[in-house]
Amino acid sequence: LSKFSVLIQKMKFIRKFDIDIIPLKEGKHNFTFEIDSEFLEHFENSGDIVNDVDIKVELELDKRINLIEANFNLKGKVNLTCDRSLEDFDQPTDLSHKILYKYGQEEAEIDDEIFFITHDTQSINVMQLIYEFILLGIPAKKIHPDHLTEEDEDDEDEGWIVYEAGESDLTEEQMKDDQNPFWKALKNLKNNE
């Protein structure tokens, strides 16, 4: 195949993730995407993170006068390489994400969950978002279920690790009061009376 025909095939694949929003009437609209290994081929270095995917994406668009709310539900499995044993294993995936597309003067990304689009925007492409959602669903420690230890399970249950530098003699309420400048000002007024 020539470079031109490969480029055409790539563009056709990417367009599968385009959603024409102008013809959509106000209300809810559902779309389904099947994600597999062909999807990963369109992202550089994805093979360093994910070996394979088999995910069904159900997308519900709720079109309103001034915005479009997109609710993504991803269910399936992601094939990963264990950090401990280097064995491949399937990690179940069940994720939900919400994105808002607000109408504005120009197209812009406000943050991870809010995008501005114009009233003239023909379509939105959700391919990159789906890829990012898949990556966000991958655990920091990729451990094969056969090699999980109690410590790994404890880490999973605890969730976030909070770092505390040193011990404090202050109660939680005193710490909150000291951090809030309004409380400091009120205490000063009270102490001056």
C-alpha cells in the first residue's frame, strides 16, 4: 500500500469517531463504539502501556440550547503486562466520564471536562477522549491477579496516599481556624474587646 492509501485508511478510521452535532435535535442521542487493537494502532507508544483492548463505549449526548452533555460509559477489558512477573493479563474496565461542550465564540478546551465549541461546529470527534479515558482506568500498579499480595490489596483499598510532614499538637478545628484568614480576623477582634 502506498503512503497515500494508508493515510486515507487512517482518516476513515478516525472519522468513525466523528459525531455530526448540527443535525441533532435537542434531547438525548445514543452512540456505540467498539474499541479493539486497531484503535490502539492510531496512538504512538500505546503499546508501551496497553497490549490490547476489548471495550464497548456507550455514549449518550444530551443536546440542549447552550450546551451538549456527553456521558461516556466504557465496559470491557484491557490487556496489560504485569509489573511484577511480566505476564500479560486482562484488567476488567468499567468507567464513566462526563464531558460538557458549551457553545462560545471560539473552540477551546477549558479543562479536562469542559470544551467550548461554536454554533458552527459541524462535528465532534471523541477518539482522543476515549483513549484518555482508557489510560485513566489503568491502575498505577499493574499486577497480575495471580501475583497479588495482601500489601497490594491494602494499597488498592486505601486509594490515595496522604503524606504528612511531622506531628502536630493542634486539633483539626484549630488547624482549620488558623488557615482561614476570616477566622483570624474575628479572633483578633474578639481578643481586642
